[in-house]
Amino acid sequence: MEAEARIEAELRAAIGRGTAQGCPPKFAAALEHAVFSGGARVRPQLCLAVAGACGDPDPALSSAAAAAIELIHCASLVHDDLPAFDAAEERRGKASVHAAFGEPLAILAGDALIVMAFETLARAGAATPSRLPALTTLIARSVGAPNGIAAGQAWESEPEVVVETYHRAKTGALFVGATMAGALAAGADPRPWVMLGEKIGEAYQVADDLLDAAGGAEAGKPVGRDAALGRPSCALSLGTQGAVTKLKELVGQAAASVPDCDGADRLRALVSAQANRLVPKNLAVHAA
């Protein structure tokens, strides 16, 4: 089964369990909306690509790890869109969860998706329990404190912040979690895969800054929020062309960081292929 199909099947199973009989109907609809309203599934695909490069001897566990990463990512978007943060009415070109279902259900949906991520991991890990503690700890640290995505969001409430520190937590932490989880699920040493996650995470944050600053049809959410809210932004600090150059450098560094292994060439090609889709189309001239 291809990576995309594995991811969707695992997500469908997780949401199916969560929205089974007894779940409040509007809450069930909010969960569905949060997970299946579009998205490239980049983080779970990266997780499976690393697992594949490491042999992927336990596809059930790697698929569950990939789905857990995506469920957490979806939860973070639900929370990020809330009035307390971005106050975004749209996500991926559709109504955000709080806009469609109200703020209380959006908060609860985000919380439930995080719990669902760890339930998904626990169910698959029962067959190979020796790998479960390390995987659970790794993914939990990618989400929480002191350096996970929650901490990254918290930096926005500080009077001073180093942009790299903020980006490393808010965006990079879950990408590092994805690469390391792929290796761990395959029974491999996760440490050589840290830099790949870090560089891709940095690249995606720069791309997000560019989308926020320059917009374009692919933004799928309100633009100009970083400037309006006084947030750190590579696009604002480096300028558009400087940020595009930085983005391309990071993608190249990510591809170069892939450790030597049986699946290295395929994974490097996958990473490099992200360069074109990361640069907003209305800025592509700067990437030439």
C-alpha cells in the first residue's frame, strides 16, 4: 500500500473510533472537519519515508506513528486558528473549525485529537511494546514543553524572542518528531535523522512566513497576521527575496542531511521535490 493510502486508512480508523456511536454529533463533525478538510500530509509522509529508508519492518507501527503525528498537527491548526491566537476564519480554503462549529467545540476537538494520537500509537504499539515507550516520549516532547509546538506557540506571548528558537519549536519540533519517529518505528537509531527534520521544519516555517506576507491563492488562510500581531517572521526580517533564498538553502541542506541507507536516494529526491511546492506561486520568479 502506498504511503498516502496508509496514512488515510489509519486516520480514518482513528476518527472512526472517536466518532462512533455515543459521540455528540456536532463534536463528531468537528473532528471530521479538522482532519479531512485538505492538507498535504507532509509530516506523516516524511515519517513513513524515513521508516521505509530504514527497512520498515513493522508497517503497522510506522503507520500509527505517522497518523499520530498528523493528528497532532491537525490539532495544532485547530488551536492556532482560535480567536486567542490567529483568529483565522479560514484554513485550507475552508472555514476553520471554530468558524464552522464554534469556539468551545474547536477547543475540545483540538484536545481530543491530541489524545486520539496517543491512543492510535498505543494500539499499534501493543504488538511491539519494546518500541512504544521511546516513541511515546519522543512524540510527546515534540508537542509539549520545553521545546515542542506548544512551547513554540507560547513564545508569541514573550516580550522578546529569537526567531530561530521560536521557529525551531513552533514548526521544527514536529518535523523532527516525524523523522525520528519513522526511524524508531523501524527499530533504527533516530539520532542521524534529527537534522533532516530540523532543516525541513525550518524550510516550512520560512515558506509559511512567505505565504503570510505575500499571500497567493495557495495561502488558504488569512494573510498579514505576522505583521499585524508583531510576530517574528523571516519574510519580514529578510525581505521576500532573502526569504526565498533562505528557503531554497534549507531544502538543499535537508536533502544533503539524509544519512546513507538503502532508501537514501529516494528520500533525497522526495525532499528536493518539496522545493517547488514550498515557494508560493506568486513568488516563484524569485526562486529562479
